[in-house]
Amino acid sequence: MKQLQLKDLYHAFRDPKTIKSLALLIEKEAKKLSEPLHIMEVCGGHTHTIMKYGLKQLLPKNITFIHGPGCPVCIMPKDRIDHAIALANMEDTILCTLGDMIRVPGSKSTLAKERAKGRDIRPLYTPMDIIKIAKENSDKKVIFFAIGFETTTPMTAAVIKRVLDECIQNIYFHINHVLVPPAVKAIMDPGKAKINAFIGPSHVSVISGAKIYEPLAQTYQTPIVVSGFEPVDVMEGILMLIQQKNEGRCEVEIAYKRSVTREGNLKAQQMIDTYMEPRAHFTWRGIGDIPNSALRLKEEYAYLDAEKIFSDILPKAPVQDHKLCICGTILQGLANPQDCSVFGTSCTPNSPLGSCMVSDEGACNAYYRYGGL
Amino acid sequence: MCLSIPSKVIQIDENNMATVDTMGVQREVSLDLMNEEVIVGDYILIHIGFAMNKIDKEEALSSLALYREIIEKMEEEEKRQAILESDNCLGTLE
Amino acid sequence: MDKKILLSHGGGGEESNQLIHELFYQYFSNEILLKSEDAAILTTKGNIAFTTDSFTVSPLFFAGGDIGKIAIAGTLNDLSMMGAKPLYVSCAFIIEEGMDYNDLEKIVKSMTEELSHNDAKIVCGDTKVVPKGSIDKIFITTSGIGEVVTPGISAQNIDEHDMIIVSRDIGRHGATILAERESIDITSNLSSDCKSLWPVVKHLLDHGIKPKAMRDATRGGLAAVLNEWAVSSNICIELDEEAIPISEEVQGLCEIFGFEATDFANEGTFILALRPEQVDKALKLLHAFQDDQSASLIGKVTTKKPKKVILNTPWGSSRYLDLPKGELLPRIC
């Protein structure tokens, strides 16, 4: 048995020959399809892979992608960003969040603009840094604006555990963690969506297990394949979806067995359950309200909950999505970015109106940058 | 969503941390979410500073074996196609 | 007691004089500078190239260089890229009150070292000290004058069928600075590519290489330069993605944070547009002179999509290479 090298985990899953061979196989199998396959890749990471590696160009005409709502930065509604801005504007406060969240517009401003005004706003590489920041700034309130899907939620839970274990008094959490299955449900339930196959998110499944998609496969009678993020992984996932379709199966399959099991990471799941519970309502930018689609801190941790503690300064008014933006329709596969009247004119990556234009993973953003090729 | 990257464990540190290597870049990550024991030499997936799981080396190898098979099949088929085409060409010459 | 830079060092009085004579004149000594006139009188032949740049780096000292090295190499490389031999430099320091004198001396020493690689002189300068907290330690502005030895090199000169070469593996400076940021706990063998390019450029020119365009890929990296070229010359640049040289560590850092090496800054890496018949010779010269095999042919100029840069993958698909976003923020998805 050959030893597996770390570099195999990169190079082998990006190997040009493998990608080409899978493309040929897909072409062969797709000829047998009785109807076109509209695959939703739920996850922004998959969208990124599809765009970056130009996978769409390798597929036959009867296979199309519909980019899903799986980018936690993109779907963050304006009113939650307004919360973050309000929190950052309190005296003696350091607001921390992840990645490109600071670029995303709320109703009037972005966290980046607030930072330019002198507010202490820090994009982190890991939420673990909050502990250090809080210890170095014991006279300040350190607020973590927590974002992300199931993949990113346990890291927030792990930080909460450390905060409690170490009795750190000046850290608060504003929780915006969201869930994949309810979002898929929201897109599919109206019954209009063209989607008839799903590529399941890879790293969400590392945490939650592939089991979370089983009800979706049954309810909507669609094949679901959990794939990794490398281009070979995605191509293999597409091939498996076509095979399921041709064999008349609607199952949850794992193409990413090196990292995903049916059960997932039970310790991480337990950690989330310890501190968090579902919220009755959460608004998604571009989609609107989705019941039980997000998490919040449990009542017994109210003393860590920035939403409760600072509720008197948080704006309450719901902020409407831009009237002309058709993100919701795009996410259902009923329209393409080019069909939107503001696409590329008043809605661009530098001044995004809807969720699909916000980050590199958004469908509109990707079309804007890679379109025409 | 959820950028995460395979890395190799090169040292287990105190406070439930490990040092991992990603293509020659080393950093400390937290093992707070790990369900199983992690040892030096393990490959793990890292997301925003935390290990999420161990990568199953056997499964990875069997994927690689499958891809090799697929490539070989394709190459054989290409060869057959090439032979067929050259036969056809000869056919039209006669 | 460590010596510190005080506001009085920038006040034009005795301490200012002391700083100029004991530090700057010691290291930068040459007869034009020592005349201490209000302006340097320079003698040049023919056309001159003139450029200016400001430097702010955090951290000031990093693997492979420091702000002083960059302040000289960066400005003089811009002259070299226009086919000009660097000659004269002006140098203005803005220093934060309380800076360590020893750090300033280290920076000045690096500048001297870098000037010698270009055989260039600092002929005039200025120092200001500003109250603590108003800037981040030290800002340096340098302007350079060079004598044009090979005219006609320009970003507007590139034509269809020209070839694009990169002088070495990309993204080292940006990756190094990122890895050394306080907020990131990373150890690696990464070091900046910061280097004066005149010696290698002179070597190419002396051996008959006639660049159509040359540019060092500083801020915005390879992506920014090629996009600028595509617009300036109204051409399409098609890159072979696999051919772009990227070291393991730089790639590793990109994997961790979801960055692209093509967006990372370089400080000693340049891009050449050449006629096809010059490619092999240029690569041979680069490999031998730099004792490094990473210089590569990465693409060609076409008319496919004017004003655009296209990356072609090894499996036959393609995408645009965009201008990098202003602030590099890690992707979480």
C-alpha cells in the first residue's frame, strides 16, 4: 500500500488528467439523461471552485449550475450588519468578526467604513484571538460578531467554552450562525425551483454529517452528493449525481469519504447544542425570512449575549432588500444574474445591492467577474 | 462556505493545541473540537484555526486508486478510437 | 538607556544637525550631498527617467529586508523597468517621535547597501519628526533619477504575439509580510523577494534583450500589472495558469487564507513582454544570472478579449484574472 503524502491531498485532487477523464465520463453518462440536470451547489465554496477552475466549461449543455445561498457573508441581512455597526460605535468597544464580513454593506455603512472613522473593528483569522484581545484590553468590551454555517458554529462554541472556563468577563457574542437544510427547504418549498440535484456542502458535512440532507433527498425526491472542494471532488460529485439520476435513485451519497461520515463530528455537534438553540426567525439577504434557519445563545447564557445586553442601542426596524434586486429568484434557479435590471450597473462587486453580488462566492459576483468566457 | 485545508500534525502542544504544517507553513491550531486522539503524522482539516476532523488516509488512497482506474479506462478508449479512426481511413482508401 | 528620536531632531536646530551629520552623512556620504545646498546640481546625458514612491511597511523589519531596503530598491527598480540606469535619489524621512535610534540606523545602513547594488547616490534629503501616535514609526519617500540607456520600453508597446515572462516565483513579499503580521501566528521559511533589479536588467540589456515592456509587480502583484498592460496596449493577455511559478510556502499561505498568489505584492520580481524569438535567450540569461530556475514563460498576447487577462487551465477551461481587491481579507468560505 502506497503511503499517502500531504501533497497528494492537494495535487491529486487538482490533477488535470483526472479532471479531463472525469469530464469525458460525465459527457458519456450525461447523454443518457432523460431531462437536463439543474444542479444546485448549495455552498459558496463549491461555487468558488466551479468558477476558479472553469468547471462549467467542461460540462455538456444539459448540465447547469444554480448557485446556492451558502455564503454566510453574502446572506447576512442589512439589519444584522447595522447591529454590528451600532455595537462597534459604543464607547470602549472592540468589535471582532471574520473575513470579508467587514466589506459588506448594511443599510448605510460597512464595518470597513466605520473602522476608517476610528472605530476599533478587527477582522480575525481565528475566533480564538478574541481571548487574547479581551485579556489585553480588560477595560474594554470585546464583542464577537459571529457568522457562518454549521462548519463555523462549533468554533464559536469552543470559544464560548474557553471564555467560561477561564472566567473572562469582557467578551460578548452576537450570534448570526445559520443552517443549511432550512435554507434549501425555503428554496424548494414554493415548488417553482428548477433544481433537480444537489451538491452537498463538504465542510458543513464534516461537522453535521451527511445525515442532515436525508430528509431533503426524500422530501424533494432529488439526488444529493456530498463532495469535497477540490475540482476533482466536484467533478466526481457531478458524475455521481448523473449516475443516480440515470438509475432513478434519490439518495444522499458521499463522494468525500476521506473527510465526511454519515454522523459527522459528534463532539462539535454537542458543543453547539450546549450553548445554542434554533431561532424562530432569521431574515436572509435576498431570500427573506426563513423559520428556524439560524441559531442564538440559550437563555442561560444571556449574560454573554450582545443582542440581549445591548438591546437598547440595537436598531429594530427591519431593512428591506433593494426592490430591483432579484437574488431570491436567482437562488431558485428561475433567473440568471444577467436577467437582473441592476446587474453590473448599480449593483457591482464594489457596491453590491443583493446577496449574490456581495462576496466572490455569490452568483452575480462570479458572473460579473468571469462572465463572457 | 467554509474554507478548510488539509494539514499535517507535526507536534502536539499544551493547552490542547497542535502545530500543523501546510505546504511548508506552520501554525498552531486548537484541538478543542476533536472527538478522537490526534497524533503526530495525522492529516487534519483546519477551519479558522481549529481542527475539524482527521482525514481518513485509506479513503483518500482508495479515491486516488479509483481516479487512476478512470484515467486508464479513458486512455484505452482513446487508443481504441484512434485505431478505429485509422481503420476507417484505410477503408475509404480502398 | 536606548537612544530615541525626539521632536527636536526634526526642529532644524542643533539636534537636527547632529542627526544629519552623524547618521545620514556618515552613511550616504558623497560629494553632491555633502555640499548641503538647498538643491543638488546634477549632470545627466540625454533622456532621464524620473520617479517617486512612498514607503510604509509593517513590520519595519521582515525576513529578507526592511523598509530601508524597499525604499531604495522599490524606487530604483521603477527606473530600471524603463530601461534607465539609476543615478540619483532624494530621500525624505517622516519619523514618529520615540523611534529607536538604533532601528533608524539599521534602516539607513540597508539603504546604503542597496544604493551600492545600483551604483546610485542619495543627493538630497529631508527629515521631519512628528508627535507620537501620528504615524506608524517611520515613512520614507524616495525619488529617483536615471539615465535612459534603452529607450522605447513602455506598457503601451505590447502587440499581438508578444510573449510574457516572469523573472521568478511570485508573491513572496506579500506572503512574507502577511505571515509576519502580529495577528497571524505563522512560522515558515518565507522571505521577501526584495531586491534591486538593475543588475539583472543590465545583464539582459547588455546581451541584446529588447523588452517591449517591463514592470516590477509590486502592490497588486502580477494581476495588477497584467491588467494595466492589457488596458494600456489594448490587448488580451492569455496566461497558462500551470506555468506561473509559485513556491510551496506562498501557495500554502494562500490555501490557508483563501488568497491568490497573483494578488500578492512582490519587491524584486518583474514581468517582461518580449518578441517570441527572444524568449529562450531571456530565460537562459535569467536562470544563469539569478542562479534560480523559476523564471518562466507564462503567457502570450492575443486579441481574444482586448483589455482583459485570461487564465487558461491545464484542462481546457479559462477564467479572467481580475484586479485584486483593495484590502486582502481572508475568505471564510
